[in-house]
Amino acid sequence: MGLGLLSNAASLAIFMVVAIVYGLAFALIQPAIMALVVGRAAPDRRGAAMGIFTGAMDLGIGAGAFLWGFMAPAAGFPAMATSGLRGRTGSHGSLSGGKPQKSRCPVAGSLSSPDVFC
């Protein structure tokens, strides 16, 4: 949604407000996704899972900025943002393989479970 709004921002003020909201949303969702990834890893592999997740995020952000930087002057910012939006909407479900996963907690979301990442 943020990329779609960014691509259609009619003024600098709207662009800045949407960019701030997009940044805040990213700051909230990134740790949640990391907790999901680490929670699905075996206890002795959680460090590796966190490292791979962080490396993949950094590589994606860096490579994406580099590649989209070539597209922006050629096709314009709206085309760049909407192309990124299409790529993201196609990746939903990739963490779970597209299938719903059963919770490992006795009660979903229960804090009484010994597993912190339930």
C-alpha cells in the first residue's frame, strides 16, 4: 500500500508523509517477520536463522535500491514503485510455503508456553 501511495504522491508534502508512514510500518513489520523466522528454526539453529534473515534483508534492500535506481530515470518513479509493489504482492505466503502453519503453542498466542516465539 505504501509503494502505491508513494507512486501517486501529488506533492512533496504528501510524499514525505507517506514515506514516514511507510518507514514506520517497515520498522514494525521487520522485527515481527524476524521473530517468525527465528521461531520456526530449531533452538540450536536460531542464530543461523537470524543471520540468514538479516543477510537476505540487507542484500534485498541493497540490490533493490541499486537495480531500481536504474529503472527510475528510464521509466519514472511511479513505474518503479508500482513494479516493486507487484513484486511484493507476489511474495505473500513465501515464509510458510503458501500453506497455513499450525501453531506449536498449546494455545495460540499463549504466553504460558515455554517457547517465547509462539
